[in-house]
Amino acid sequence: MPSGFFGVGIGPTPMTQLPRSTALDDPVPALATGTNLIVNGDMETGSPSPTNWVVQNGATLSSESDERTGGSGSKCLQAVRGTGNTTAYRIVGGTSVGMWCKWSAWLKNSTSPTGVAVGFGNNTTYMGTVPPSPGVASTDWTQLAGSVRITNANPAFSASVYTSGAGRFDDVEVYAFDSASLFSLIDSGAADANVSANITRAASGYYQVGLIARCDSASNPQNFIMALMTNASGTHQVAIVKCVAGTYSTVQAGTNISYSANAKLRLICSGNNVSVYYAGAQVGSTITVSDAGIVSNTLHGKFSTSADNTFSRFVI
């Protein structure tokens, strides 16, 4: 039997061990409330420019009668680029550090020779600017969506126009996730774990997905290790993140991977050593995680911020 696996081998299997292939439902991400944390995200209030949207870099903002495709209002924000890419921002209220949020926005290129984008300003790390330069070039309304973990107080959602010209933005939404709904965990009875699954990311969108080890609670996860796959910068990466008493920190920065649908992600915890593999190759190096709140926990499983992320052949 391969080292590090819990499973059925030759001879009897101890009662504390799990079958090698374990049935575990995928996470079912749910919102904490139905409250949009972006005030006037639909751009319907305010003239000559939408209320609560703050101009940046000498841009010119205006309210225009050009509702996004399928929208229920009549207005949008037009931003003419000034001296920098960021043209406008709006503080996201009702957030706290560590909170996971779902976001979406509609945007289109009006006259920029390259494109337009949205982002969480300089206040978060997992989303950045979406998409990265040169942005959305289409002159048709385009919806972008994803998820983000808030890493600083007072995060700001921003609208950007690259190079020159103008873009339009509408129906910006940010909702807080019920954090526990992003986890699906099972108790192996042991802290040492070799957790793996074949993962296919959502076909579109900037959502996170990964594996969890050594978690303390399924209903209120506050201490754990995470192998986290992201597409936040337009490049697929895998990072190792730990959470101690509810505070997240990246212990191995995102490493670029060649993403392939249904490729295997593996998270191995043995003693204080933590390693991650993707498609059979180690990502980064083996690191040390020795936090007392983590090392003895026996819950392991899956993490996802989108129901469109899928797992198969989950093994522990």
C-alpha cells in the first residue's frame, strides 16, 4: 500500500481508517445574505455621475442611458480614462478581513484601443485586476464573475480603462459567502493525511478551488491547511495557505501550473511537513507548518467557491 494513504490494503483494515476512495459531497457555496455590499452598483442613482463612485487619476465619469444587456434599470457608468488605468472605485461596505465574497460585474469597451477591466484595487490578493491587461476588448456588454477573500479593511472595487478612451460599467455586485458552505470535510481519525482529487475548474469565471487538511471544525472552520488553485491573474496557480484562529496567511506563494481539466491535485501532511502535487509533479517545495491549532486536527476534504468547480476520485 503506498506510503501516506489511508486505505484498504492486504490484510484487515483498522476501524479508524477510511476506504482509499471516499464518498464526500462537493461543497455547495451559499451566500450569507442577499445583500449587495456595493451601494449603487446598478448605477441608477446620481447625476452627472453615479453616486458613491469616486473618480481616480483625473478620469471623467458620467451616467449614461445604456443599461447592460438584460438589465432591469436604464443607466450605466461611463469612465473616460485620465492619467492612469484606474478610473473609479467604490468602497465595499460590510466586509471583514478573512471574509470570502462572490462578485460579478458587467462591462464593455467603448473607445479604448486595448480594453477595460474591474478589480479589487490594492486591497486584496486573490483577485487583482480581472481580466489582466489588455482587458475586455469587446464593445458588447460582457459579464465577469468570480470570488475573492478579503485581506484588508475597506476593500475597494475598481473600474479600469487601459491605454486611452472610455469604457462602461454596470450592475456591480459583491455578496458575502457563508464561509462554512465552501468546505466539505470528513474525519479520518488521524492528523497525517494524503488527500487528493481530480479537479475541473469552472469553465468561466475567477473562482477558487482546492483541498483542505487538518481542519478543526466543519461548521466554523478556523484552523486548517489549504492547497488553493486560483485563476486570479489570468494564469493558473497553486498556493499553500494556512488559517490559524481565523487568520489566513500564504505560506507558499502561488506557483504557475499548466492547468488540465480533471488533473489530480494532492495535499500531503506528514508530521510538520506539508507538500502539494499537481498532475504528478510537486508544486514548489515541502514546507513546515507546526501551528498548535492545526497539527492535530483530523478533518480533511474539499474547498470550492463555485458550484461549477467539480471533483472526482476523491481519495484520503
